[in-house]
Amino acid sequence: MKGIIFDMDGVLVDAMPYHCKALQMAIKQQTNIEIDDRTIFLLEGMPADEIIKEIFRGKGYNDNHYYFTIIDKIHNLKKEILKQILVLKPIDGIRELITQLDCIKAVVSGASKQEVETILYKIFGRGKFEIVITGDDLEEGKPNPAPFKTALERMNLKPQEAIVVENAPLGVQAANKAGIECIVTLNNSNA
């Protein structure tokens, strides 16, 4: 392989439980709606604003304009809560793996650019990944293949020259749609 594309949450760092809790707290504070972990984990890989929209659709609020007007407010509150509760913990052995890989390394995450850059810098330092694609970079996130196709373009690679490492069902779908082989890691979103 000439390149490897990593998802961030659940593959490089164990941050998804904190994203889940922060989103649950933000939605509860703004709407008094309680959301179970499974609902959020099944949407993992999407940008947070899209996850919130899907949650509202799943609750049957398609026609309730109010809920869709507060998405940005919930998303911003989620970011603030996450800053307060997040404990950064790399997946066991991942630092060593990143150091040993002799290929182009990319990260594709639905999280915001600020979140991704902060986490990658704190866990890995600067310059470990040549390409970083975040939820802020694209119109559509996973399961749309665009994030992975964009990574391939920036890596100057064909789909058969790269591999994706993913844990989220929507990320696996996106990799498959982009025509890139995928290694699936097992963790809490696969439970």
C-alpha cells in the first residue's frame, strides 16, 4: 500500500464515548430529549450537525421547524461540553504503528477541524499525517464517499493504492463506496 487513511475517533483515539456524552448533554439541555448511546454510535462518522439532524428525524421531528433552528446552538454547546469532559487516550499501540508506517498517512474525520487538529497534535505531535480531512472541509460527510475520495486526490493515489482503517458503520460504507479496501476495527460502535 502506498497510503493509509485512518478515521480518528475509535481508530486513533478513544474519544467517541466523550463525543456521545457531550452530544447527549447538549441535546438534553436544549430540548429535554434523551438520546441513547446506540443511536449516536450508529451515526458515528457524520459531522455533528448531521448527527443532530438525523436524531431529530429519527424522533419524528421532520416537520417541527424549531428543532432544526437550534442545531447550531446544540452543536456549539456540544463542543463546549466536550472541551470540559474529554480525556484524550490513544488506542493501544497506535503511536508505535504510526511511527513504523512507511507510506502516506491521512486522517478522515467528521469532527471539526479544530477538534481534529487539537487531538492529533496532543496525541501524535505535528507532522505525523500528511493529509487531514475534517467535517469542516466538505459539504457531505460519511457515508458519502467524498471524504475518502478527497483524501485520495490529495494523496495523489488511486483507490487500489490505499487502505482505510475504520470503526464506524457509516465510515465503512463510505470507504466501500469510494472503492477503497477497508480494515474494520472493533470497539464500542460495533457492539
